[in-house]
Amino acid sequence: MSRISHPAHGMRVSSPVHQVSLHVLGAVELQGAVAGDELLAQPKRLGVFVYLMLAKPRGFHRRDRLLGLFWPEFGETQARAALRKALHGIRRALGEDVVVTRGDDEVSVAADKVWCDAIAFDEAMREERYSQVLELFSGELLDGFIPDAPEFERWLEQERKRMHEDAANAAWLLAERYEKGSDITSATKWARKAAKLVGSDERRIRKIMQLFDRAGDRAGAIGAYEEFARTLRKELEIEPSAETQALANQIGGRG
């Protein structure tokens, strides 16, 4: 197994039998690779591989798009040579049949050869298997990975935000589901998870606080508020809105 050494945020979900397994949520790991360390040591090649796996619509991607994302500073001839070299390196590291082409202009990754946790995450979200979504979400997409490719970095930040929001939504939807089923213990468990993922979403944190309050866990509601307030101060240098502060005071005043 090869990896980039960033700490994961939980146990990894086991992948089914594929030629290669790629974990990109949290620490980056490659399993089953012929020369995975070689690929992980080349950030731009790793970026090309991840983009080919995850960019939507999934499937084949035009070479011109890859050139603009990863080598915008090069002329076309030099950029195409760099892409050919990158694809050759990916094939050498993962197997000749992992990268496939269609004509002269399109490139893809053979989906039956590579399992990826981020793809499994999207499938679980689409199929409303929310507990599996959260099991797969070991951390942010390509956590700590900073490629020397500004356009790719912009795409990566958008994907990080989308997947983080999906994980937060999954946790909240589980909390709601269990509350409706009168399983308050499970509802508050998932509400705590949602609170850790809420980011700067004031509407969502108020809903989380209200769920704790309905469950009779006022300490949980205030704790979620205080953690949210600390996050806003640290990341945005602002305070929670007057509406959110008023809700915290209302809940705390009943304690």
C-alpha cells in the first residue's frame, strides 16, 4: 500500500476487489498499485489521475481540457508532451490497462479497474445511504494536497466544498430520520456529527440546536452553538447572527 502521510479522520471503508483502490477522502492511499509511491511522489500526475476519475460528467475527458488545467503556461506542443508523459507515468504505476483513450483527443480511467472512495461516496449519497456516506467521508478531498496548477486547484476546491456539504447534509438527514422515528439517542448522535460538519451555515446550526433542545439536551444545543461560534471567529472573524445568538440565549435560559 502506498500513501501520502496525512492523518485520516476515521477507519477506512474496505473496497471491493479491483485492480487498484484509490482513497482520496482524507489521507491519499493507493492499494494494488505496481509503483504507487512513484505516482504519489508526482503531485501533477496524481492530480491528472484524480481528475480523470472524478470530474463530471464521468467518463472520457478531452486532452485540451487537461492541458488547460495542468499546463496552461506551456505551448500546445510542450503541454501535450507533458500530458503524454503524465499518462505514461500513471500506466507504469497502476497498470497499462488503467488509462484508456478514445481516438486522439479523449482520455479516461477504466472504471472496472479502479475503485475510488469518492465515487462510492457520490453513489451512496445519490442512493440515500447516508450512514455509508459518512463512513466513507474520512476527511476532505485530497486533504493537504496543493498542486502547482491553479485551474485544477479551483476545481478541487469546488469539489471539496460540494462533498463536505453532502456529508453535512447526510448527517442532518440521518438526525431528522431518527428523530421522526422517536429514536432520540440516534438522532442526537447524528446531530453531533452534523454540528461538526456545519461550517458557517447558520440556518443549519439553528436546526441542530433546536433538535437537541427538543431531545431535552440543552447542554448539547449550547455546546453545538459554542463550537459554531468559535469556528466563525477563527475562520471568518465574525460572530453568529443576532438570530442564532438569541436562540442560544433562549435555550440556555431554560437550563
